Amino acid sequence: MKGKWLRRPQNSVVVIFLHGVLSSIETCWRHEGGAFWPDLVMDVPETRQCGVYVFAYRSTIFSGTYRLGDVVDALKEQMRLDKIFDCHSIIFVAHSMGGIVARKLIVSRTTDFQSRNIRIGLFLVASPSLGSQYANVLTLFALAMKHTHAEALRFSQTNGWLMDLDREFINLKEAGTLKLVGKELIEDRFIFLKGVIDRQVVEPFSGARYFGEAIKIPNSDHNSIAKPDSTDALQHRLLVNFIEEFVDGESLPIEYELKDRLQDSLNSCRDAGVPFRTFHRLAVLFSMQSEFTVSCFEEAETGKAAKVEGWLHQTIAHQIKSERGLPSFRDPLKDLVIGAAGKLAKADGATQIDERHYLLAVLNDRDAATIAELRRGLTEAGFEKVRSAAQYGSLEPFKPSRSNVLKLDE
């Protein structure tokens, strides 16, 4: 059992390839023409910041009593040792029994994923979620060889282990307690035992179980479906699209102090019975005593940062006396401005939202009355200096002498 980084992530997203039964990293993912699916993932621009990881486990005819539970335990430990649990998003590309391994890991380690706020993508490639008739035919062989993997893959109502896993996974998915999305590919043709079993190794009812809109890969069999011959292959294009949509849907974490200050401000607004406005968002940055934010406003004119801060405090005090209504959300991640900051952070290749992304998102919100007032108070040229400094970084950080100034333009 071993895991190997082919490329470490720049965006805290990792794609893990899990092979199937009686297979290996090479025999599962490599096309006879030489194309290697993990390499294809690394070769396209849409996934250039994602990490790629491959995992191998004992699955030969001589693996004997090495159980699926042992495989899951080995995968979990390898992920821990290789710091994969430090990533914010994990995508499992799982062929055949690899999909069962991935689902068992997700079900058994749900608390680990939840406590770390990890999002999971599950890209199942001809995975027998309900078992396979081929495994039934091989039952006598499995018993003779004491091959527990083949035994676990049987399609039968007496296969309690697999039926229990199916129920547990469906319950977990429907509960919505874990951030989980998925896609299923199914094979087109049978592969062997012609005349004995004229059907796919993994039939559609077993391979299209959980996520809807499963895709049958034309002319593929159970082996070839995991071996795209190029970046133009349908299964590869579907995987790239799945990764791209998964990354686009990811909510980056907020830098700890910024999130803490935002949450405090939200709580204060709720306690005071007032909405959370753009002037609160800006005041949060000043409350952090951020050199970056202050230096950006000082680009407009020396002393403007303190005046802006004083004006924000005055505006907040006036709101408490004149406006009523609760904030429309409790979690800072639900703020549309944070969503805009997240897009800026992703464009930078950042792994979290920091004060720069947040300040830019606030300044870019042209519909906000606070921003319109800032533009008038700073003049259009001064406002653009602030925005440019936030975009490209101030040349010289400025340490202000803070004062309680009541008007922005005095």
C-alpha cells in the first residue's frame, strides 16, 4: 500500500486516483498507447493548480484475507501522513472497487471531513455500488483463494456488507451534513465470459446509483473506461469539467482574524437590531488595525485613513438610532461581498480570502451607498488611487496617528 504525490496543490484541491480490484496504478489508468490518466489531468490548464495523487493497495489474486476495511484504513493513514486532510477539497476518481473504497472511507471518517470543513467530489468510473454478477460467477474461486475482495463485490441480497454501505452512504448524502457532489460513468460493453454472462461487468443499475444523469461511455468496457487515450476522450473531458465546476463552486476559507472580526460585527448588528451594511464591512478592516488598509487610503491623501475611520464610526452610531432590521445572514461566508472576494482570491491562486481581497471586493461594489459616499468624499481621482493601491499594493505602508474625526471631507 502506498500513496504518491504526482503534483502538490496550489489551490488546496487534490484529485486522488483509486484503482479497482485485481489492478494497480499502471494497469488501471494507462492506455495501451501510453496515455496515463493522472498525467492527462495535469496537462490541461483548467486543473493546473490542483494537486494529483495516486494510491495503490493490495488487490492481486493472492491478496487473500486482506479486507476492504484494511484498504480503507491504509488509505486514511496515507492521506494523513501525506497531509491530504489539510486540503480544503478532495476529489476521488475511483474505478470499480476503488469507488467502494472511497465510499467506505467517506462513511467511516465523516467526522474527520466535517471537522476540517472538507468538500468532497466523487467521480465514480464503472463502480459496482450494488455489486457485480461477475463476482457471483467467481465466488467459488474467491472462496478457494480466500479472496475477500471478490467476495465483497458479489451482487446479492445476502451481501450484507455492501448493502449496509449502500444504505449508509445514501443516508449520509441525503442528510446534507457533508459537502458532497458526484458523477458516475458507466461502461458500454461486456468484457469476458462471453456466453456465460453477456452483460457489462458493472451494469447500469449498479453503476448509476447515487448522483443522477450518469453517462455511458460509448464502446467502453470495464477496463478501457478507465484508460482514456488522449485529452479528447469523453471520460477525460467529463472529469475535467467535473473538477472545474467543483473548484468554481468551492468557498475559500476566510483568514482567521478577518473572519473573527466579521462574525463579531455581524453579532453586534444582530444584538442592536440593525442590518449589516457596507460601512460595517469597511469598519471591520480598520478594527484590525490593518497597515494594508490604512496605507491604501493614505494613497488618496495623507490623513484620509483616520478621517474615513472616524466617518465610519459616526455612520454606525447614527444607524443604531435611525434604522431597524436584522442582518440577512449569520455566517460571513454567506455574504455576497465575501463571495466576490473569494473569486478574487481564486484568480490570485490564493488558498484563503485575506484583507486585500476583501477590501477590493468592498470597493468594487458600486451599488453600495457607502461606496458612492466614499467616491464623493475622496474625489473620483482619490478613490481610484485607493482602489489601485488595493489592487497592486501600496508602495510604502503607512502607520497612522488615529483620531476621532467625524466628517469624511473635513
